[in-house]
Amino acid sequence: MSDTDATRMPLGSNAIAKLIVKDACANGNAFTDLELERSTPFRNRPETLLAPQEDNKFFEIVTPETLPAESMHLHLSLGSELAFSPFGRVYDVKVDGGRSSPDLMNVAIPPLILKVSPPNKTYKNAREAFYYEKMPELQGVVIPRYYGVFHATIPSGFRFRFWTPEKIIGGPSDGDSDYEDHFAIPRVITILVLERVGPKYLPLGRSLHQDEQEELSAMLSDIARHRICHGDIRYTNILSAPARSPEFPRLRSPYTKRKYHWRIVDFGEAYESTMSKDRFAKHIERALRDLFTELRERRMMRSMNLSRGEKA
């Protein structure tokens, strides 16, 4: 990286107002770009159980002031598929600086991924985005840096190229709000833009060390300060932190003052809760116990597969 690159300002989470995906829609042999506007995230309903007064200090979060959205547009193309779930496919992307806003030429952009919603489940990305926006001081600390959720309607006569029939998952919306009903329209798409993390997962060749277990517990506790339960802590939702760079350093937790080696992703099943600090602690303990059980099972399966390979 040159000295000039090192002095560029990092891309702000509020910088992008419009997303343009190259040749995303097709009609026979004709292709067209898809232009998406920034969306407002959808909030889940919190639990109604009130937290005891003595827990209030734990839930005093350090949250910077939210900045108004800027007006820059980002032009990019989808690359290889990195991951799949019933509520979205994750793609590597290539940014086209020459077709993006000129102001972005002076901005450092980290490696990005796009999470593309499938038909009838497009509200999931907007709902997941709520949790990223709710935890700005944990971006680049516990969770990936977040750059917005965007929506568009597929042009009449065209199809979204990455919605092939075998990739269409699920039926109509399972939500119960007007917002979810709107985003359940099959021709509406939502795309979540995040910093790329990984590619490593938690180690399977050995048991987690005590400090690694404590780090995962601290990360979930940082999230709990926002009264958020992840809801789906599993092997595939914990990835290694991205490589350091001058513009995107590995930041310390504002609560534990630690620099974490991992990032927690996929808040599609997350929810808010007003449970007490003690209940959150028990919830985290249970989530980690389930995760460690999954890791043991994966280690056993990996060992069996290696044994079969050696015998063959």
C-alpha cells in the first residue's frame, strides 16, 4: 500500500446512499444494472419482561452519535458465492471505482460482501440490518463493519440473475407487519453490504483454549449490553477478524478493552430482550455450551473422515 493510500479516510457506515450492481438483471441475452436505494431497517418486537433497576449500569452502552446519510453511490459487480443460508446468499464483490461517486476515489474501501435476499424473504436483510445499526461501536470489534441495506424492484420483463429456480427458498413471508408484507413481494430485493471477514472458522483440530472461550463469552456479553440475543450462535457464524490495515485497524472493545480475534455474523435470527443481566449471562452460557457441543461433533466427524481417507 502506498503512502497516499494509507492517508485516505475510511469509508463511513453512512456514506453510501445508492448501490448499483452491474448486469444484475437479465431478459434473454439482454442485461441491465440494478440500482438500489438505501432502506430503513426493520425492528423486531422486544420482549416485555422488565429488567431490574440494579442492572442498569451493565446496559449503559457507549454509542457514538449517528450521522446523517451521505449521497455517494457505489458501483460494483458480484463475484463468487461465499456462503448460503435459507435467508440469503453471500457474494464477494468487485468495486468499480471509475463508475462510483468521484468522492470515493479519496476514500479507503475495505473488502466487501453482499448478502442477497431470496424471493419472498427479502425483509430478512432489512431486519438483520437493524442489529448492525444498533451496535455501531461494536463494528470492527465484535461484528463486521456495516455499510447499509438497500432495496429495489426488479424491472418489468427482467429477472434477477442470481435468483435461479433451484435457489429460491421458502414461501410467502412469515412476518406479521406491513413492512414485512411489502418486502415479501417477489420482485423486491434487498441487499446487505458488510465488511468481508474470515475466511477462517474456529479450529476443529483441537479443543478451544480457555482464553478463546473467554473471548467468545466477552463478545456475546458486549452484544448483550444492547439487549440483543444473537439467536443462532454456531460454527459457521463465527469467522476470523479481517487482516489489519492502516484505515481499518483491529479496534478494542469499549467495554473489555480487548482486541478480539473473531467476528460474529448473521443476525437473521437475532432479537431484542429486556431480560436481566443474570438471565443474559445464563443465555450466553447456554449458547456457548451448544456451540462447544457442535465443535466436538464436528471434530469427531472430521476425525472419522480423515481415518476413512487414510484407509482408502
